[in-house]
Amino acid sequence: MFAPLMPHILTIIFVLPLVTAILIAIMPAKAARPLSLLGFVLMLLFSLLTALGYNCNLAGMQFTEVYNWINVPFTVQYHVGCDGISLSLVVLSTFIFLFSSLASYTIGDNRPRFYYSSLMLLAFSVIGVFISLDLLQFFVMYEFELVPMYFLIAIWGGPGRSYAAMKFLLYTFTGGVLMLCGLIYIYTQLGIDSQSAQTFDMIRLAQICPVMPQAFQTLGCLGFLLAFLIKLPSFPFHTWLPDAHVEAPTPISMVLAGLLLKMGSYGLVRICLGFFPFFFLHYGPILMLLGAFNIVWAAIACMVQTDMKRIIAFSSVSHMGFITLGISALSATALSGAVFQMISHGVISALLFFLVGVIYVRTHTRDIHEIGGGLTKLAPVLFYFWMFASMANLGLPALSGFVAETAVIYGSFTGFMTTLGKHVFMCKWSVYLAATGMILTAAYMLWLLKRLFYGQVNEKWVGHFSPVTRLEQFIAYGLASVVILLGVYPKILTNEYTLTSDNMNLSITQRATIGYIDSHKISMSKQ
């Protein structure tokens, strides 16, 4: 039945939100929400169909399509495809967008056509990033999300929405400029030796760049690395995220934490790690230390916040540190854990931000002191969801967060950097530092839970704090069920990308080992 669609399935998923955005813009306002839900349901179904048709036993890209886009003065193609890593993120994207659209009931009659069409355009950009195999196309999709996200924060955000939206725009636009510099540098340098080698094809670049000189890899990686660290975000480029989260409406916070941050982590894997292995050989321990520092520093920052959303925002910064740590360790297990963390954190953070929104709709405040405590007596169902989300965020066994963080910690400790014998001290202490972050996560999440749901009830909420609605329960149950599924049976996800991540790590470590041995011989001969 679906066989004729399979060769074009990624293009269908890619184009569907763009077509739906146009339909929403021209249809009556009352049709905006139903059209949005229909579009996201179809996207999720097609992404699941793609996952079912994906052959986990084959390495390389599948469902590829290539068409010429620009021929003069250089060749740019419409080139899409997916491997296990990108496919997992595509399924996550369609899932999170569907639930963020369901959670958009609070938007009401506030310019619904503009809101839902912007949400669709944002989905178009995010999906485009994860399936693009042309570097210039990747760059265009990566930057395109700035436009809808800016308006989604600036129009439907909180009192400080203008400042937060502009700060988000400036930070991410700066990252885009740095990425463009790296892209131009790679293209021009490839043309020095052979004009035919100039290409934006990411599959070819993954074969050409790793055998280029170390100086080329170092300079080429810097622009992309900084761009992705800003998007991730990583210290010291993280300050845009808490402001954006605090002011963004709840559904947009779900998308921002669940998906937009993953664009940065995906770029680190696909481009930085895939194109420039020698950069990670020489500077990987520093990136590991940076990731560990992010985990601990952001966790400490959570301890002193009084705004619920700001706590979850800094928690996202902390958990993104596990991805940086896992990618930089040059270990198959750590890389697998980093990819698992992308998916796991995407669902857990979306659930946490949604639950913050559920409380905000009833109290119109995010200040913990103003809310008081004792919400368990007013909304026991909400307490159970909060308890579950908190346990998932702190890495309780049998939930997805535990699988991801355990793999990253174990893989980083036994990783390639350590076994090679280079910077052992820095690598091991990065892991020790990251492990303490897991303890701090438990501390601030349990403290947040205590301050919200235990103790005396704030009298001003009695009779005014309505029970959790069926729609809110459906959204929470939907997100929570994925957290349980991935925690109890992680193989359903790891089967999709293990071959891809293992092959990527094997190729990188082989090239890196050869380069390290050669450079070591040269230094010894000079002595």
C-alpha cells in the first residue's frame, strides 16, 4: 500500500509542514488548530513508517533523494537521506511537534493562523536539518528556524518577550555566521589541490575531510563547533536559553528544549565529529571537561533559582553537557549514550515544561515562593506526573534518563581517549565531575518537588486550582509512556542507530590512532 511512497518518504515528511502552513494561512482561523493537528499526525505516521522500513543492518544513508538545485557558480543539490541517528531525531521531532500542537490550547483566539503556520514552518526547518545531506542546504535549514521561532516568542511570549526573542536571534544568528565562515573555508580549501573535489555533499565531505591535514581540520571545525555550542547551548554561550524559555509560551518551550537544542548536538555528531576527527583527538579532552563543567555548573545554578521555568531551563543546559561529554570521549558506548540522551532529554524536557505550563495556567505565576506548597492536596494527579518527570530527569533506573547517562558515564570512563593514554588525568576527572552532577540533579529536582507539592496549602489557590483536564492528562501520559518505553526497552531505539554510531566511531578512532602514532614517531625522531 505504501510501497510507492517509500522512495520519496523523507521528502513527503519534509514538505508536508510547508504545505500545511500555507493551507493554515489561507483557511479560516477556526480551521488552524485542526489543520495543524492533522498535519502533525500525518508527519508522525510517515516518520514511523520510515522507521519500520529502515534496515538497521545496513550502514550508510537510506531513503536518499538527489536533485540539482543550483548549478552556477557552484553545484548545490536538494539531497536528503537518513541513517539511524537522523531517523531517530526525525521521529522525535514529529512526536514532539504533535504534542506541542496539542498543548497549544492556551493560545486560544490570539492570531491562531499566524501561530500554527509559524509552528509548521518551524517543523519544516527542524526536519530539514536532520535529513539534509548537502551542507549548504543544511545551513539554510539551520538558519531558517530563526524566523518562526523569533515570532513565536516575540508575539505569544511573556512580559519580557521582546528582549528574549531578540537575544535568541542575536546569539543564534552569530552562530550561523560562524558556521557560514567554516562552510566557505572548507569549500575553498578543497579547491586548492583539485577543482573536482569542491563539493557540498556531506557524504563526500565525510570521506574527504578526515584525511585532510590537521591544520585544515582544526580551522574548519572551529566555526561549526562554536555554532553548535551556541545552539546546544554550552557555557559561556548559554545565557540566551533561560531568557527564551522563561518568556516563550509552554508549547514553544517544549519544542525549544526538546528539538532545537538537538540541532546543535546533531551538528556536533554529523559534522564536527564526522568531518574533523583529528580535532577531537587533540582537543577532545578539553571538550569533555567543558561538558562536565556544564553538567555541574548548570545544576548548581538550578539550586538558586525561584522561577520554575528557569530551573528546568538550566537543567537542560546541564543535561546537554552529557551529550558534549559523550561525543568528545571517542567511545562507541559514550557516543551511543549521547545519541540516546538526545532522544531521552527531548521527551523528558518537553514533559517538564508542559507540567510547568499546567501550573502556570492555573496560578499565572512561575515563582515558587508565590505558589507556595501543598499542591498535592489540590491536584493529586498533577503531583504524580511531576513526581514521574522529576524521577526521569534525575536518572531513576527503568526510565530513559538512566540509560542515557549511564552509557555516557561508562563509555567516557573507558573511552578511546583514556585507553590511548593521552590526557588520562583530564578525561577521568571530567567523568568524576559529571557523576557529581547526577547527584546535584537529584537534589534540585527533589527540592523543587518539595517546595511545590509538600507543606501547607497557599489559601489563595483553594477553590481556584482546577483539576488536571483530560487533554492535559493525555499529553502527559503520551510523553511519559515514551520515557518508560525507552527506559524499560532501550533496544527499540538503540537498534536503529547502533550500527551507524559504531561505524562512525570505528572510522574515527582508526584514523585518529594512525595520526597519533605518526605524530608521536615524528616527535620522537626530532628528539
